[in-house]
Amino acid sequence: MSEHNPQSILITGGAGFIGSNFVHHWVKLHPHCNVLVLDALTYAGNLNNISGLIERHKIKFVHANINEQAHVESLLKDNQIDTIVHFAAESHVDRSIDTPDEFIQTNVVGTLSLLKAAKHVWLDASPTKTKHRFHHVSTDEVYGSLSPNEPAFTEQHQYQPNSPYAASKAASDHLVRSYHETYGLNTTISNCSNNYGPYHFPEKLIPLVITNILHNKPIPVYGDGQQVRDWLYVDEHCSAIDRIVRQAPAGEIYNVGGNNEQTNIDIVNLICKMMNNKFAVDPTLANKFAPADFAIKGTSEQLITFVEDRLGHDRRYAINADKIKNTLGFAPQKHFELLLENTIDWYLDNKNWWEKLLHTGSLI
């Protein structure tokens, strides 16, 4: 097993959902590692996610874009960065359908710019070819869609992206792999299933359902709601990335899943049930969150509204994560319903965080 011991790490997109959770995870488990976070702070990036770590001087933050290659090269040199964990990406499928250019610019051109900077500093400008690691965080959506009875995606599955977002991530995956194969850059890639947990921007399914219930707003469900996704708690995803960065051989690719396939409508109904229970136990929640005409009273399911399905909507994703389990010993350990309830509690406890975001962009 390969061992990489990061001394100074650059985390791109570290103010976003998964990135900020990884920043907290890494600082907690590796307190002696120098941590530099780079984020462009677009609509989904929120400096409040990591502000406490900045204030306590646990990390350094740089407001910049990954397309700024010269700036990134300076950061790598000045901070003696030996590890990059690359989260920075546009990630919302609906937005990619409306504005695909932004996804190509960030996910493809931005990843290429970051790879060029890493190659120049770690390989071209270093006679000893400094020990390094470039980890790229990707998605299961690059594999396309599965029928109900098809086996789950393995790392050998053919790429068949169906949305501009998925296509942009597929392209970035190929670029990362090419920099390992062509130039010898020490890269790894992980393709994850749907994440959920704290700091999730409220345009995505789980936080959207929670916050819409709290605002007594319709819960939009695409089509018949029978689309299937594998759900992975974000902190467990962070643990998997940590293990890949430190232990995986260069050039390897890993699928990271939650072993938890659920239909969208089942997720929505489960959240409604959990929210009903919370309102029953604590009736004051209605006064804390909802408008004066709040009418749930134990039946938040009445807010479910089926809407026209989105274009090119993949029917099913499922991850076969045997490789990372058998080679690196990682498998999710925690119970889905418990972690989903923990996620709901986080949103109940952090109203100020998500209410500010509800006025940013178009939440659908």
C-alpha cells in the first residue's frame, strides 16, 4: 500500500458543501498539516462554512479562481504545497442545462489550469520531482443511467454522461487521468454518489425539502419521483477521500458510495415523516420557522407537488464500492435514517445560515 503524508495541502472549493466538510475533517484529524483553502465564492461557496477555522488560524483562505494559473503556481510555491484536493466545480444539473458554458469553464478549463500549475511546480520546476498528490473529486453521474436491474457502476464502467454537468465532470476526469499517464503526475480520482449533510446549499433535494417544509412552500418532485440515487453522508465521503489521498497508489480511481439506494419520492416522504414528528414533539417550531399561515400540523406531505421532469433526467445511479473497501478498507458505517435526522437537526439549528442563501440564485 502506498503511503503519502501531506505536510501542506491546498483544498480547492473548500467553502462549498463537500469541500468545507472536508476542511473541517482534515483540520480535526491532521492538526499539524498546513491547510490552504482556495475558493472563488460563487453562489454555492459560503465563507461562513469555514470562518471559525480562519479566525482561529487553523487554515489560510485565498479568494481566487482555479483558472488563475499563475496565481495558483505562486500559492503552491509560497506555501510548499505537496497535496491538492480538488473540489471546486459547478455541480447543479439544472443550472448546467440552462447555462452549460459556466460548467465547461470551471469544471474542464479550470481543472486543466490547476493540472498545468501542479505539473509546472511539482515536475517541471523541480529537479527532484517533489513528492506530491493531486486528488480529483468527481461524481457517479459520469457513468450515465442504469436500468432498474442493471448491476451498480464499477470503476470499469463506460462513461456515458447525459447532462452538460456530467459531461464536464467526465472531461475533467479524463484530463486528470491523462496527466498521470502522460506526465507522471501523481493523481487519484474518486467518483461519489449523492452526498447529504451540513452546509448543503438548499437547491439540492434533501435541504430543499427541509427548508421548503419550514417555509410552508411546495416541495417540487420531478416526474413520478421514482428516480433512484445512492446516498452517502458527507462526513463518510470525507473519510474516504482522506484514505485515498494518504494510502492509494497514484493513478487509481475509486467509486465511493453509501450502499443506500433510495427513490427520490421515498426520500421526500421520509423527510416529511421526520419533520411531522419533530413538529409534534415541539410545536414551537412552527413559530420559529414558518409564516403566520403555517398549516402543516403533522401533514407536511401535503406540500409535495409533482412537476414536469427535467431534460435528460437519469433514472438510476448506483455505486459498486467494492474496490475501495477491499483495497483501502473503507466502507460507510452509519445508519442512513439516523444521519438524515442529524441533517434535519443541523438545518433546524442553523436557520441563519440557510435563510441567507434562499435569496441567492434560483432555487428549484
